Amino acid sequence: MQNNQDKYTNDEFDLEELNLIDQMLKESLEDDFELSIPSDFADQITEVVEKRKSIREALLKHLMMSLGLLSILGFAVGFLFYFGKDEADTLLNFATKFKYPIVFVLFTILSIQLADSFLLSRTKDQLGK
């Protein structure tokens, strides 16, 4: 491979051209960049990360609570079937008779928990932004 230094030597460039190139290079390095970062950029990024983390933790907490509630209900029905079919039939008849109020109460409890984790536990400055 041929070296570029052999191709271009100082004889081919005028002194004026070299000075012009140096001047252009200095001017371009002295100019401010058009992109400016605010002074509180790191604080803003930290705040966004903390909000996302708290939302993720609240959703995980809510999901675990919902799964725990469903598993407790499942274990209760399973134990009733284990100990006696009559008690299980009584419970299932009660659940089918009052299925809409039971679903409404469970939905209300989970909704209140979700609203609490997203709205009431936030600080005022987080809600303001």
C-alpha cells in the first residue's frame, strides 16, 4: 500500500492554503455547539427513572396481591372439596347465587389498591409534573 504522505507533501500546498485550513479548523473548534444540555439534565433523568421504577414496583405489587387473592380462593375451594363435598357444594351454590356482588367487591378492592398505589402514595411534586 502506498502511504498518503508520499502523495501529498508540503510542496504541493501553499503556505496560504495551510494557514486558511488552520484558521478554519480553529474557528470550527471555537464555535459553540448548537446542542445544549440543561444544567439540571441529570436530575431530570433521575426523576424519570425513579418514576418508572416506582410505577413498575406498584404494578408488580398489585399483580402479586391479585394472584395471592386468587390463590387463596382456590386453596379455600380445594380444602372444602377435600374435607367434604357438601360444604363445597354449599359454598359453590352461594358463589353462583351471589356472583355479581362478589365480583364487584373483589373488583372494588383491587381498584382501590391500584388507585392507592398510583395516586395517594405519590408526593405532591410528582403529581405536579
